[in-house]
Amino acid sequence: MRRIPLLILSLLAVSGCDRIVGKADDSPILARANGAAITQREVDLALQRGGLQKDAGKQMLESLIDQQILASAAQDDKLDQNPGVRDALEAARKQVLAQAYLEKRMAGQGKATDQQVEDYFKQHASIFGQRRVYAFHSLTVVNAKPGLEQELRSEIDAGKGMNEVAASLGAAGYRFSSASGTAGAEQLPAYLPDLLSKAEPGQTVVAGSGNTLTVMNVLDAKPRPLSLDEAKPVIRRYLEGSARAQIAKQLLQDMRRTAKIEYSSGGTSDSIMTTAPK
């Protein structure tokens, strides 16, 4: 899997539900708090950021009024001149500018075609057309060492139950989490659905990715397929989000090649502090 810088992921997470670049705000004023106007556009953007529907508009307006009252009080107390607050405001300003630039440069890019959506649907039958919902008990190790997967498979093949597997993991010094519940295939780690698609109740599977390893005992499995029409919105969002992340990554790589970057610690980033200064 290609690595996407954290900055890009954070910016796309915001820009995916909210546009920064736009026309001057001439939307209706809905309220004023201590003289400051709160507009329909502000309410709409806040609803989008929170993933809320229009019917939550009244509640959001009241929240923005509360926010403005607190912000006015903070300014009266000159908190905007506090060094920590100034730093946070500057960080937020840079975030908004970076997001706005990405949005401008990527406008209209990364759109998924109907064919791409259909192909993805067919290629991932275990989470769509052949989707199942599983009742399960699982153990997940996050620091698995080489060879552990085969060791656990051997224990399962020898008839050991989940409690015995958990005991052996603990005895070997592994830290792991235990979970029980019900989940659709799409809610499970990406390395599990295909393996589980043919699993029967009572069967235990072992799979992982990188240093993460999961042992899952299937208690029940019920077919709950999704049609192409039902899956289209989810697939389209995923494909377009992935495409935009790759476009943004390439854009940033190109810009770094022409940017003047100077590290103060001997020309490298290896000596950057990993603990906050006291």
C-alpha cells in the first residue's frame, strides 16, 4: 500500500465534506451575538463538517451563538494575545490555507466512472454482492513477530480453543486485545473478508497484515448481500477519496522539489525532538 502523508489525509478529511474556496459570503444573517453576525453559510458549513442533516440547523445555530459568545469573552480577556492561543490560531490559519490550495488545484479531479465503481463492486464480492454478517470472538496482536501466524495456525489445527490461544499468547509475552460481537464484512480489517467468505460457524481463521495478526472464531455467519445500487455511493466515495489522496501526494512531492527547505539540525530531520520541551 502506498503511504499517504498525514498532512494530506487530514486536509482531505476536512475538504471532503466542506469547501473553503468560494464567493464572498452574501448569505442571509440568521442571528447576531454581541454584534457579530452568524450567517446561513456558517450554519451550513458547520452542519457539513459534523456530517449532520439540515433538520439540525436550529440546534447548530444555537451552538454557533454559544461559540461566538465565548469567543467574544475570550477577546475581551485578551486571550487572543496569549502565546499558546496565538500558536493555535496560526496553526488553524495554515490548515485552512493549505486546504483551500489543495481544493483549488484538485477541482474536478479524481472523479470515479460508473465502470470503475462496477469493477470495484465485482472485485470485492465478499463485502458487497456476497457480503455476510458475522458473530465472532477475536484476538488481535499488534506486535506479532515473524512465525507467530504459523504457530497460531498449528495450535488451532491441534484443536486448541480461543482461551487456550489467549493463554499461550500471554505466556509468550504478547500484548493483545479481545473482542466479541457482530459485524458486517466491510467493518472488519481488510485482510479478513475474503478469508471469512467461505468460513463456517465454529471455524477459526488466522490472518494479518504487517505486525498485526488476528485470530477470529466465527460463531455465526448470515448472508446480507448489497446490490450494486446500494453499494455505489460508498464505493464512489472510497475511490474518489483514494484518487484525491494520490493526486494530492503527487502535487506535494512536486512542490517540495521546488520549495526551499532548510533543516536547522545539520540539514536533516533525524534530530527533531520527540518530546515536548518543558
